[in-house]
Amino acid sequence: MTVSAWVVACADGLESLLAAEVAQLGATVISQQHGAIMVEGDLSTAYKLCLWSRLASRVYKPLFRVESQTPEALYEQAVVYPWLDVFDLDKTFAVRGVAIKGVVCHTQYMALKLKDAVVDYFRNQTRQRPNVDTQNTDINLHVLIQPDSIIVSLDMSGESMHRRGYRLLIGDAPLKETLAAAILQQAGWPDAKFDALVDPMCGSGTFLTEAALMYGDVAPGLLRDHYGFLAWHGHDADLWEECWQDAVDRQEAGLRKSWPMMMGYDADTSALRAAEKNIHAAGVSQFITLEHRELAQLPHKPASFGLLITNPPYGERLGETDTAIYLYKALGRLAKERFPEWQVAVLAAQIEHADALGFEHLHTQKLRNGDLNVFARHGNIQNVPLATPHKFIEVEGEIPVEGEALANRLRKNIQHLYKQAQREGVCCYRIYDADLPDFNIAIDVYGDWLHVQEYAAPKMIDPEKATFRFRMALQVIRHIFGLHRDKVFIKVRAQQKGNQQYEKQSQRNKYNEVQEGQARFLLNLTDYLDTGLFLDHRPLRLKMGQQTAGKTFLNLFAYTCSASVHAALGGAIETVSVDLSNTYLNWGKRNFALNGIAETHHHFIEADVMAWLGQCQEKFDVIFIDPPTFSNSKKMQDVFDVQRDHVELITLAMRLLNPNGICYFSTNFRRFQLEEESMRYLQLKEITPETIGFDYKRNPKIHRCWQVSPKEA
């Protein structure tokens, strides 16, 4: 059989993988260039490339070369080319023009000149013209404009080979099938003896489908019903039938063999429906299990060794917030907790996202998914220990006499509270709260960081004396806790008015990650007076997280949505977080992403709570209300005062509570008095003691909390 030259095109970055693949398919690789491999082989080899290549985008048969770059030269040579040797007059054709990177030309005009030449040739030979049809095309011609020449080819594949034919439904930013196959190959599938494959964010199922086709030895071209060579005069129907039947026989053998476990999860039910239809269309649905799950609900590994592979949503910029990197952090953490000692392959839109995964690096490749640059990160998943409270170790050295009392108190608190934190698995807690009159500060532990707040001294205290004491306190703190100054963050907490406690203090925009129960939260220890996590509400957040499975949750004055995160992790079917600040709601979205929770059923509403409550018609099973003491934000319709307005606030909220629901109301206003008589139609039960954690027992007046429910008739 005659050996011919063929050009096999691919997406940028796949050239080396494609060269290895086409060699396995029997082609002789002649050269490799940007986006294409030049090979030699007979017609049988070309058919196999079209039928079996998982990485190629098109297969071309070069027809002739024009040693010029001008449209006129192209026309002159094309108008005399024997097109009747290529296809018949009754066949439709179309022309596509492409220029090599760096070549500036009008590709559509070049395509038009070739089309005109072909039409004129047929007119000259038959006095009739063939029809041009870009939708139902029998023959596809390709014009490649190079720096010094033009190559005209027949497109053997007809349309891009990434269109296998099984993808009936697609989601947003779909992953090309050829790219999915390349990443699977790069990760060693199916030759690395994996016992299982799991895609935790499977979308429309492209990774799962391609993996199944690869494992089952199913030629991706078997699913297509059209090829560009079928109307070509050089087509050998008997040879093509032989290649096709060989692929059918291999498919039948592959589907009969023993298969590994293959599972896909997604938080989006519409994506799962698409995946189900696509996998069924590919004929491999019996080998793949699909399940509706959040990333946060990722189960533990189903086998000792397998491949975790996924294409996470790239995320969108929400105000100033890019949530994508926190989703990658969540994926990395959950994989280490639940899939240790597996291998992993993840697609990322930015290299920083790939780095955020934190896997042991094996290989990273820059690729193209359509018009997007992407990075495929292949690595090992390490086995990491669970997080535990940080143990502070005192450093050697002398403590000034003036600081001995504080040092002794801190030693005592550390010894007692660390044991409590260890017992309860708490990594963030208050370890000192103005225990000594001379050291009027609060110290909060956040992992291995300290957040030190100095309560502003009364006016009768000499400012120089107050400054001396605070500097002394910082010296003692760094000594007792054994921390460098970059681990200790300092704030001065004066009496605030309006929204001052929420205003920025600096512009560093650095966030630290901490753990609370099942949840992870982002802290900003520098830019705001508050850190993004109110430690005194920890027991209440954990309590609500245990009560929200299968329920709807409303979080009013949501701040950074930490209570909503606990509710979602606890199994809430919907959460709604309402706050006046878009900045904090965006922070909340990052917290959700950090925990692997999609926003599909979780809503963030920027609104004046009182006004929103008056308009909302939805009902909720659990409502949490934690209002500020006072607020006069310009965004509000009116000034809010918790003492004056709490009856109206609770009344409006209770209107949205389901009959068997429960509402929690909390305030940190020390002089607050609940107006029970005005709400005698409600059942009001103070539960403050059970919402005060071990770290606030010394100062239980940090907040007050009530459980509110309708009175039984």
C-alpha cells in the first residue's frame, strides 16, 4: 500500500504526547512543530489515526503547496489543480483558513480565494459549480498560511476530533475531550494499575467518559457518524470497514473484562444529569457511578490505590473576591484527609491555583482548553495528620519584675485552656481577657497566631504609664508563648461608633486559614478591628451545625457567614446570608469555597436586614440573629439600635420561621434588656450559659443568647 504524508494537528502543549500516540498507531513521525505532527503511513494508518487518536484534533492529507504567501498565487495554482480527482460535483464542500502563529494575513480572504478557485475549476471542466455548505459538508479543505508558503490539505477528520459524538449536554466552560484524554494519559491512566478513579467535581462527565473509553479499549471515533474522507475519491470503503470492525471487536473484548471502580460527584444536579446522558451515550454507564455530593462531602477513598482527577470550576471575580483559589485549597486539604497515597491530576486556570493544592509535585504542563491557557498538575497525595491545637513553648530568658504577674497568669491559663482545647479539638480560643487590672488586654489564639487587643485605657490613666504597661505586656506575651513578633498581631480597641468596628485599619489583604470543628475559615488579622470570626459564638455555631441537616437556614447580620458555613457542612439544604456589607459577603463566599461548598443552594444577599425582612416571603427552619449594638450606615434606611429595635427585628424574623422551626437571638450589648412583655406571644428561653465556651467562663458576659420559638396553642 502506498505510503503518504499526513499532518496530525493537536492543541498547544500536546505535541509530545501525540507523537508517542501516533507512533503506537503505526505512523512514522517525521517532524514535530507547534500544534502539529508530520507523519508518514499508508491509508490504513490514516484511518487508524482518525479512529483511534484520543489527542489529535484533526488529520490532514496535504494536496499541494504554494511557494508564496499571496492570495493570487494560491488562486493560480488551485484553479488548475485536478479537483475532480478529489471529489465529485454533487458533493458539498467548505474551506477553512488558518495562519501559523506570528503570520499576519486575512485567513478568511485566503479561504475565499481557494473556494473561488475550486468553483472556477469545476465550471471550466463541467460548466457547473459544486455547492458550498458549511453546515452539512462532504469535503472540508484546509488552507494553512506559513511565513513563506501555503499548504492546501484535505481534512480527513471532517470536524474536530474532540467531538466524539457522546456529549449530548455540556456545562459552562466545557473541558475538551482531547484535553481530558491527554491529562489522563499524563497521569498514567489506564496503565498504572489504578484500582479506582474518582472525579469529585465531574461536571458533564468528560474525564469519567474518556477514562472509561480508554480503559475499555474503545476507539473514540466509533461514536462518530461522519468523517471527511467518506466523500473523497481516494477513500477505500473495504479497508475502512476492516479498520472499523477491528475497533468493534476490541471494544467488545474491552467491555467484557474486569473494571476498576469509577465514581463521579458534583454539587450541581443539572451537571449530573448532563453527565448521566453523556456517559450513557458513550455506552459505558454500567461502569460509572454518579452521585450528588458537595466537594465538602467527598467520601473516603474506595480503594488503596487510585487516581483522583478533576477540572474544578475556575470561579468568577465577585467584587474584589476571587473564590477559585480557596476552592483549590479545599480540594487539596480534603484529598489529603480522605485520599492519602493516591495520585492526583487537576486542571487549573492559573498556576497559583495549582500551587494552592499543596500536593507532592510530579509534573505540571501548560495546555490550552479552547481559548484558555490552563495548567495540568499531576502529583502524589500525602498522608497528613489531623490539625490539633498548637502547643506553645516558653522561651528561655528573664522576665522583668513588672511583668511577673502577667507571666504567671498566662502560664496558668495556657496550662488549663490548652488541655480544654485539646479535649474539644478547638484550635481558636480566647486565652486571656483582662484577667489582671493592670493589663487590660484580650489575647486570642488562632492556630499558631496570637491576636492581641488592647482595650483603650480610661482617661484618668497616665498615657505614658498605659503605653509602658502595654509594651511590657507584649514582651511578656512573646516570651511566654514562644512566638516571633510576626506571629503576634496587635490592635487597640477603643469604643466604636456605628460601623467603625467593620472599617479597614490597614490594606495588607493577607488572610490566614484556621479550623473550627469541621469548618475552615479565613481570618484577616491586620486590616480590620475584628478578624472575621467571633470566637464567643463558637459553641452556638457548632450547635446550629448539628441542627440543620435537611433544613433551611437564615443568617441575619451574617458578617463573614461562618454560621452559614457550619449549617451547610451540617447538611442544610439551603442557606441564606444577609448583610449590609458586600465586602463581608464576599469574604463569606471565600469561606464557602474554602470548605468545598458550592454556591448552588447557598445565597448571599447584600441588604438592610430590617428592610429585607419586611419584603421576604420565604420560610426557614433555623434562623440566627446576631445584630450589632448600633449602626447608622448610609446604606440603611434608618438607624439601628438593638435595644430599641429588637422587638421589631425578632417579630419580623419569626414571621419567616416554619411552624416547627427555631430561632436564636444573640447580642453582646452588656446593658441589654429583653422586652419579654412585648413578645409574650413567643416562647423565649435564655440559653446563654450553654453558648459560652470554656475559654469565656472567666468573663461570661461576652454575650447573651435566647432561643425563640412560637408558643404552643
